[in-house]
Amino acid sequence: MCGIIGYIGKDNSVNHLIEGLRALEYRGYDSAGIAFFDTKQKLNTVKAAGRLANVEAMMQITPESHCGIGHTRWATHGAPDDINAHPHGTPSLRLVHNGIVENYAALKEELTALGYTFESETDTEVAAKLLDYYYVKEKLTARAAIERMTSRLVGSWALGILFADDPGTVWAARQGSPLIIGKGENEHYIASDITAILSRTRDYYQLDEGEIAKVTRSSAEIWKDSKPVNKELKVAHWDIEAAERGGYPHFMIKEINEEPTAIRTTLHSRIKDGLPDFSGDGFDTSVLGEISRMHIIACGTAMHAGLVAKGLLNSLAKLPCEVEIASEFRYNDPIVGKGDLVLIISQSGETADSLAALRLAKKKGAATLAIVNVIGSSIAREADSVLYTMAGPEIAVASTKAYSVQTALLYLLSVEAGLVRGRLSREDAAKRVSELYNRAPEAVAEMIAREKEIETVANKISGCEDLFFIGRGADYHLAAEGSLKLKEISYIHSEAYAAGELKHGTISLVTPGVPVVALCTVPDLYEKMVSNIRETKARGAETFMICGADTEVAEGTADHIIRLPEISPELAFLPEVCALQLFAYHAAAARGCDIDKPRNLAKSVTVE
Ligand code: F6R
């Protein structure tokens, strides 16, 4: 998703803009650009399709500048080319934008009738020219012009703006897309998120919906509805080390390695006297005993974490639960309201569909809870209650540690629901919590220690183009996540199938040599899985099995076997997902893929 950076201060702004954009690369982008004032106070723009290096290459020497804005663009309106890259503008201003202007076509028509012409296909250029109209033609002040312009936009935006006649100011505005203001010593930044400025400062103001900010070297003034807003200066606790690769070849493998610690950190403050305790989150868990149904709404990997939770809430708390894809939920006129708890799961806390689903659930009168990683993100702020996962920044586009901490936290929540609903005794609950906190992170670490073994197995499938993951019960949901991970980073097409469903059509695709990865960690379903593996073997499949540490596997059942470390089947999902992540990682590495930034994908999906 697009990234925004802005700088005004004593240093060279161009260096800070490039450094900030580089830190935002993890969000995914396909073009980049900067606008800055030079020493003659002239406003310059440099932008190019492709990587940030193309922008740098266009400036033979770094120009002297103390004020500028920059952008990485993830194409929505128009191809990822030089012209559509941001900044956009007119001789009087430059503007960068994250989000979507939904009514841009109507506004473009209106501006065309007023004599404006357009060189790009973007909605952003329309916003820039609309701003020009109010600033230059209507002669409004900068702030009034931004207010008028944003009042005409329908959609979402985070904006960074420079006016040619005011080289000492960066303007910013936010509606629906995240933006923060960083405060340094006699300098200020604007940024899409804290990772862009973490190497420079930890102090920041969070811009809220509908706010407009004027940022100079020495001040950051903020308004909403034309009235000044006083903001609390926040301090980011993420350290720069955590936002860098720390010696690993990719962020993805670094983040997989962080899973044991991230799980413990997420759980630590929520366990008291050996039992779950969410009082520190201000979440009153008695609601879990009052509701008739829980709805879990999320996208992608976060939705797969929800599927694991559905099984746990069913088995541990007998709490009916539905899991829905956010983009489907919001348009399906969902039957949800008073008496329901809607849980939104999101690493970024900014996913547009998940945020819209949250707003819809609130409008319909449901109680809402969010499980979110990014502190202060939109979903975290708008839900009735929030449980933060403490995974630290997740930079690789493919989500790994976020899923592990989400599912670990959801397990704890399910145990709590079991207690509240009288389905678990305190002894049962304490036993489970102890294994979750003491054993599960160790088991994940042991899985990671066997990376080489998984790499060898992954190398066997790296040349294939189609593959199946099959599983039953909890393993079916793990199969979905294993399949998503593999396809998004290795570009190997794969399908996740409920093992019993394969023979109802899809087995026609299993031909000699097609790999089938069978997840067999549910003891009660093991024999059924073995039958399904046999069905695929009979058609010539190359079979891979993931099973428990002690599972007795008869000779010749599968061609390759990966055993999980010792752990009870109920918690097998934690080392198991780790194995699947490593499997996907090494398959992608063997194929030479751009693992941290897979094609066409963005880290934070803030558009529909
Ligand atoms: C896949 C992946 C995505 C995200 C999805 C939701 O590896 O990362 O499927 O899980 O885009 O993102 P969040 O959790 O930020 O709402």
C-alpha cells in the first residue's frame, strides 16, 4: 500500500525522504517520487516507476533541501508508470496521497469544465487540481483550501502537501488512511507509520479522522472542523533493531524466528495465577458468557487465524462462532446485532474491509472486540475493546509471526470463554494455559531448529507448479494458511482441501508426480487422513505428511514425513504453522523469488 513521508528541519530533506521511503518499502509499491524545495526555494519533483533506486538515479547528486514530501505508490487508478507516480500537482503545489478518491470522475469533469487539464490517470491528480482551484483561483488560505478540497472528496485519504509559496511548511490531512506526525529536535516529519521515522525519532502525534495539520520546523498545529486540536505526544516503543533485518537474509525468516518470543510477550501480561486475565486490557470477559454467538471477521491470514479460533471456541467453550471474510460480510446484509460479539482480527489494524466490517457491526448494535498488532491503528481505536498482540513490527508482506500470536491469544481467549461459560474447570484451564505459555513457544523454537530438514523437503517441491494441501478438522484450517503462504511468496499454485472432499471432484487433478501435503495432527482423524493419502498415492501423487511427534506411521504411508515437536494435539497449530511457513519460505527461496515483497501484493491493504 502507498507510503507517505515528509520532512521539514535543519537536515537535508532529500536524504530523510529516501530513507523514510526505504523503511516503508515493506508496505509494497510499484513507483515512487519526492517533491522538495531547493536552496532557491524552488519546488522540484522527481518520480519514477519501479523501485526507489530509480528515483535516486535521477538525481546525480543529492540536492540541498530542507523541506519535502515523498511517496511510494501501489497502483489503484492507472498503471504503475512515471506519470501516474506521485507527487502530483500544479506550479502552485505538490501533493502525495494514500487512499482512494471514489468520486474522482465527477470532480475531474467539473475541473475540466473550469479549464484544468490532466496528464495522469490518477484520482490523486484530481485532488491536487481541486486544491489548486481553491488555493489559486478562489484565493483561500492554505488551510481553508485544504478544508474545502477534502470536504468535496468521497473516499479515503492521507495527504502530504507543499505549497510553492511557503517553503517552510508541510501540510497533512487524514481521512480513512493512517498518518502520523513525528517530532524531532527543531524538525518534524509526517509519515504513514512509525517505521518510516523510527531511526530519527520516537515521539509522534497520531492524526485522527478528519484532521488537518500544519507542520513547520518548530511546530505542529492540528485542526478538526476548523477548530484547533490539542494532541498528546506519544512515544513509540518499537525499537529500530526490531524494524531491521538483524542479519537474516529476509524479514520473513527473521519474523518466523521471532515467533517464540512474540508468543510469550503477547501472553505474559494476560496470565495471572496460572489463568487467563484480560483485566489489563480493560476487556470485561463476562460478555463471553452473555453472548449467543461470536462472529470473527478478518481478511487473508488473519481470517485463517479466526478459523482456528472457531474450532477452539467450539471445543473449549461450546460457543457458536462464525468466521467470515470481511469483504463478504460487509455486503451480505449480515444478521448480527445485540447479543452478538464481533471480533475483528487484523495485524495492521488498517485493512479497509475489516475496518468497514467493524463499523457495520457497531452500527447494527453488536459488541465489538479487536485483536490488532499496530498500536493506535484505526481498528484498534474504533472497536469497543482491543487486545493487542505484541509481535512488534511485521515487515515481510507475508504474515507469519502475526498469525502465531493471534492464534496463541485466541487460544487463551477460548480458555477464558470456557471458564466463563462453565465448560472448563479451573484445573483444566490452568493445565492448558501452562502448556500454552511454557511449552508452545519451546515447541515452535524446536521446529525452527529443524529448518534444514524442512528446507530439504521444500526443495523437492520447488520445481512444481501445482500442489495440494489436505487436512481434516483443525488441520484443514492450517492447510488453508499453508497454501496461502506458499502461493503468495513462491507463486506455486496450490489448493487447500478438506481431505474428505477431494474425491468429490478435485482428485481429477491429482496425476503422477503432483505433490500432496497431508496434515495429520488430529489423532481422532489420523486413520481417515491415511485413507485420503492412499487415494492420492494410488493416482501417482508424491506425498508429504506432517504429523505429531509420536504418531505411529506405518511403513510406506507417505513419501516424506515431517514430525512436529512434542505438544498436545490441541496446540499443534503453533509448531505446525511454523513448519508450513518455513516450507513456503524455502520453496520460494529455491525459486529465487522476491520473498519479502511478492509481486502485486501490499502489506497493508487500505483500499477495498
Ligand atoms: C498474507 C497476508 C494477508 C493479510 C491480510 C489481512 O500473508 O499477510 O492475507 O493477513 O491482508 O491483513 P491485516 O491482518 O493487516 O488485516
